[in-house]
Amino acid sequence: MKRFAYLWASWKEDRLLRQVVRNTGYLFSGNTISLGLSLYQGLLAAYLLGPESYGVLGLVITFASNVNRLLSFRMGEPVIKYVNHYLAQERKDLAAGVVKLAALTEGISSILAFLLLVLLSPWAVRWFIKDPSAQPWIPLYGLALLGNLFTETSTALLQIRGRFRAQAAITLIQNIITAAGITLAFVMHWGVFEVMLAYLAGKVAFGLAMMTIGWQTAARILGPMWWRAPVQRVPEKAALGRFAISTNLSGTVNMLIRDNEVLWAGLFLSSLEAGYYKFALALMNVLMLPILPFIQTTYPEITRAVTQQAWKTLRALLRRTSLIAFGWTTAVGVGLIWVGPWFLAWFKEGAYLPAFPLILVLLVGYGFANVFYWNRPLLLALGKPNDPLLITVAVGALKTLLMFILVARYGVISLALLLSGYFIISVGAIIWRGTRELARAESGHEEVIHAHRLL
């Protein structure tokens, strides 16, 4: 009891932890309502469409989203890193140049992604979706890419400014629009096309709102004429480019290895198995609910702590937020195991019961990744953006090889087993590498302090 009281007192005195939890709370409070709406719309869509048509919907959305990821440079991460760096030096002109360069890069890549999506849609229908009627739906849903031209850059600006309430509100608006559209589709007994339009409307509304508030935030941070800043004056364009390319490659690897599961189910099996797998993955969103806000709120603080060389503060932040993530993951996991069989037996007369073994397997991998959610942000902040990429490529290559050997023979359960194994091995390796780099940086800092004392 005394140990618990001591821990509670030390946590209450941790200013950085309180700030991260408070900012996460803003996103979590909005995301709690959003989660309810997301579960509602997902379950309603699954009930309305049935496993096979629900799988077709998942295949269309996943393919369009992944083409976007293929050309996305994930500009949010380099923006946070370099804008914080230049603002600490009181160089708003250079910070504005970084934001302008990031926005231009993101906008051009989004347009190219849309054109590529249109070009690849016949191929996607033939190999993954296997339903010719779905071909025009892919470029139509691809309009979400054009509606989110500057979302990554805008999100980074809101995080730098600490406008997490605004971000949560926009997410809530997106989910309200999507939920309303799917409800209308349910009442009118519509099908896949109308449900897809509901998701599209929410995505476009999210992107436009993020762009509007993002530009307002840029004006507050960098001045009203920030967009006139010459990008040529940014001295670290090459380093920023390498950082962006590294995050793009990392995102592409994740797309192929981790975020493409529904498409792999469609390729190797059928839209029915893809529907079961999409349903199981949708329930993992409950597990991820507070973790995604933690990543968004913790990464700027990790970067700031590394810049300030506040190593003890950083270690305490990682340890304590992991304990919070562990508590949430355990609670949700037990709930899904307990309620899952009863709920699936009742839901649509047991049509989705084959998804329950997938849920159990995915819980293990997603749970492990949840607890150590900071694995990649830590290495990014320490200036090692390529290390997570190399690890995920190595582990992902093995997963992909085994996938081609096992999935067609053993079914969709093997996809879930391989994904959970990938999470455990890759995240474990990245944690090991990150903690070693942190110890090395801390040791070097102490040696410098000792040398100064001798002088």
C-alpha cells in the first residue's frame, strides 16, 4: 500500500506526465465519443451488408487508403522534429519554410496518389476484390485523397501548438457525418455503394476542417505571412528530405506488411474471409483507442526531451505511459474475451462467429504493440529514423514469405498469427535498439558534464 501511495505521489508530481495525459485526455474524450460512433457505424455496416459485402467494402477502402500511403511522406513527423528545432532557436522564418515545403510535398504526393489509384483500379478489382461492379467505386472513394491534401502537415501544426481539443472535435465531426450516412443507408436498405459514400463524406469533411484549422495555427505560430517564407533558405533540406523519405519507406513497409491484411485476405482467399478479418481488425480499434492519442501527444514531448537532453525525465515518461497502456490493454482484452462469444452468437444470427478466433490471436500482437507504443517515436527523436525501417523490413520479409506459403493452405487464421508474430518480434527489436541508443546518448551526456567539471 505504501509503495502504491509513493508511486501515486511521484506520478502526481511529474509535470511532463500530467501534460501528456491531459493532452491525451483531450483526444481521448473526443475519441471516446468517436469510438462509440465508430463502433456503431462499423457494426451497423457489418449487419446491413453481411460478411461478404462487408469484405468488398473493406477491400475498396483499404486499397484506396494504401495507394495513398504508398506515396505519402508522413510529413507530420519531420514537421514536428524540425519546426520544434527551429522554434527553439527563435528562427520562425526557417520553421515557416519547413511547413511550406512539407505542405507542397504532401499536396503534390496526394494528387499523384489519386491519379495512380485511378490507373490501378482495374487491376485491383481483378486480383483483390474480384467483383467487376466495384471498379468505379475505387476512384470515387479516392476523392478522399484530394480532400486530405494537407492533413499530415496540419495535424503536426496542431500538435506543436497543443490544440488537441480541436483535433478531437474534428475527429468527432467526421464520425458523426459517417454514422449519419450509414444510419440512412440502413433505414433505406441500401448497399455497399451508399455505405462507402458515407465513409467518403466523413473523410472529406475531416480533411477540409484540418486544413482550415491547420493554416490558422500556422499563422499563430509563424506569423500571418508564413506561406511566403522561401523554402530555399531552409539549411537542412537534405536532412529533412532524408527524414521524409525514410518515413515514407517505413510507411510503405508497414502498408505492405501490417496495414494490408484485408487485401491479402482478398488476394489469397475471398471477400468472405476478408469480411471476417476486417470485422476482427475493426474490434482492435477498441484496443487502440487511447494509444493513438498517446502517440500523437508523446512524440513532441519525446523530441523535446531529447533536444534538452533530459534523459531521466524521458525514461520516466516512457515507463509510466507504458504502465497506463498496459492497464487499458488488459482491461479491454479481458472484456473482449468475456463478451465476444456471446455477442457474436447474437449478432446477425452468428454470421460473424468465425471471426472470434481471429480476435483472440490479434489481441496478443496488438496488445504487445500497445504497451510499447513509443518504440518508433523514440528512435525518430534520437535521430535514427532508418533503424525501425530496417527492422520492420527484415521481420516483414519473413512474414510475407510465410504468408505466401501458409495462407492459401491454412486460411485466414494464419494471417492473424503472422501479424501478431510480426508485432511481437519487430516491436521487441525496435525497443531493444531504442533503449541502447538512449543509454548511449545518456552516457555521452554524462561524460561531457564530467569533462566540464574537470575544467
